[in-house]
Amino acid sequence: MKLIFKHPDMPPSLNGTNGLLRMHWSKRKKTKEKFQWLIKEQKFLKINGCVTVSIINYAIILMDWDNLAGRFKIVGDSLVSSNLLKDDSPKVIIDFKMKQIRVNKRDDVKLVILIEPID
């Protein structure tokens, strides 16, 4: 499963003015619902077993690692709510990798999330 989010439809990070830490609960709920629909539109198949998650952030300014990991919060919850993943706990997500690549143009800004089943 490969999820690609382009600017401005990027999941919120942990900090910042629109970050999860400062977001009102009702806005967080609406944001989660938005990402559930974005994921459902892509018609992925359910993954029953364990997975590896890789996040690749293409950004003009690189983020702190904790903020980048926070971007998976809404996506992970949406995957579980959509019944595409059994759970987003370490029992299901066995490996969690992050990588950042600096880009020069706003059009190249994106977040790629790869979810690969472990056989």
C-alpha cells in the first residue's frame, strides 16, 4: 500500500500552529474523517497481518523526527478506522522507518507512506 499526500493535503505534524498538540478535539475529528475519505477513495485492500511502515518526507525545510512521526497519527488511526489495518500498535506495525529528502520547489513537497505486509 502506497499513500501519497501532496501539499496542501498533508497530515498534520505534532507541533506548529496547526499541529496535533494544539488542535481542538473537534477539528482533530474532522481532520481524521478527511483522511479516512482520502484513504477510502484509493480502494486499498485490507492487510490482516503484521506490516512495516516507511515514511518518506519530501520537504523544503526538514522536520524534527518526533514531528514527522506525529504525521502518522491521523493516517494510522484512519487506516484502523477504515478496517485496512488491524491495529496501529507495535504488535501489528513491526518496523517503523522514517526518511527525509530536501526539495527546492513547493510542487515537490509530499509525504509518502509505504505499508508493506510481512510474510
